[in-house]
Amino acid sequence: MTEILLPDVDAEIPPEGVPIGRAAEILGIGVRTLRYYEDEGLLLDPAPRDSGHRRRYHRSDLAWIAGLLMLRQTGMPIARIRVMAELSRRAGTEAERLELLERHRDHVIEEMERTRRHLLAIERKIAAYREVVAHRGDHEDDGAG
């Protein structure tokens, strides 16, 4: 099976894994979000449980979820993330995963370009308002003497 490339998780994870609260803390998300991802079938495998039936997340689980978070934060819809998870569970689906990620990359680039255009418009407005404010300040100084 092809290696699945995942973000690194910078935290100490004991061999028995971490409970859901600690996993959420490490990932910077809420416990609810973590449960939602599992309920929606977005994890590669259901979170393993300890003898008390509590979820235990291992480094590979957290790395996978960190990858999901990156995809969400860059605008990938849950439905497409679900497709990525389904594909990633099966060997021989690298071409489909590649296509999915290339389409998403194109979307991210489009969003970045749109954001750059908006930022340019904001910068122009800021420059115009600075000019107005500076011009008013010059006139106020003339009469204050």
C-alpha cells in the first residue's frame, strides 16, 4: 500500500494513545468536532477504545485528523473529505486521490487570487482615507495657530 503523507503532530503521544480531550487539545479543536469527524466517517479507522470503551487516539490518528483540518481550513467540503477518506482506505486509489487534491489545489489558488484582489482594494481604500485624514489635519493646523 502506498504511504499516506500526513502532517507531523508535535506532541508527546504515549504508546497507549491519548483520550479524546487531549487529542482535541493537541489538534486545537473541540471534542465535539473530533466526534463529528468520527461520526461522519472521516477518520481512516474508528478511534480505538480502551478497556473502559473510551476513545484513544494514536499519533497516526492525530496526523490523519490534522490533515483533515488542513483540508477543511483550505475550503474542502466535508463531502469531498469523506471521499478522500474512503479512497485512502483502499489500495490502488492513488490516481483518484491525486485528482481530488489537484482540484482542491486549484480551488485554493483561486481563493488566494481572489483574496489578493480584495486585499489590493482594501489597501487602496486605506491609502485614500490616509490622504483624506492627512489633508484634514493640515487644514486644522492652519487655523489653530
